[in-house]
Amino acid sequence: MAENYSGTAYSTDVADIGEGATYSTASGEMTTADRYEISMLAYATGANASSSGAVTFNLVPKIAGKWCTDNSWEHITLVVSGTSEDVSKPIILNVGGIQAIRVQTIVNGDPTYHITNVNVAFSVPPRR
């Protein structure tokens, strides 16, 4: 039986996403072939004590060797509040039949302040 593995979508945290901006550099792919579920959570830090707003991480799947181009497939949302690290509620995705997933875009919904230390952590249980 294969081992459980985990990591982050981006090899290093995204250092800065401007106020109201969309970060459009796709993450590395998280291989999910022959697996049934993946658990994920997102994290970010507000840059100011008054930071607030939703941060949306848009996920896309790879099926039959092709990446989906529609950002509406699945997403994780968290709300930043002040300058402490904020972590989303974990989500569990059914990834049966999907070769891989990645973060396609990250949207900073705070119109006034940028966000820092942004990433998605994931864990994939062993193959059955």
C-alpha cells in the first residue's frame, strides 16, 4: 500500500498579493491519479491590523491530460482578519477519475490591503 503524502500547492508561500488583485500564476500540480479523496486547506495573512476580506483559491482539475480552464470547478475561501495567519476550514474533494488538481488563481477580496504568506496545504491518503 502506498504512503500518505502531503505538501503545499506552491513550493514557497506566495509573498504578496495586492489589494483586490488576482494572482494568476498556477501552482504546481497535485497528483491524484488512482486516489479517491484529497483534503485541502488554505492560509493567508493580512498585511494590516485592519485587513479584512475573503480570499478565494480557485482549483482546477486535469482530466485525460487536459487542464480545465473554468475557474468555477471548485474553490476554497477564507476570511483574513488583521495580521494573524488565517486558515480556512478544510475541504475534502472527491477526486476519483481526476489525474491532478492545481490552484489556478487566488483572488484577494480585501479592496484596501494586500495579503502575504499565501498557500494551500494538501494531504492525500494512501491508495486503496
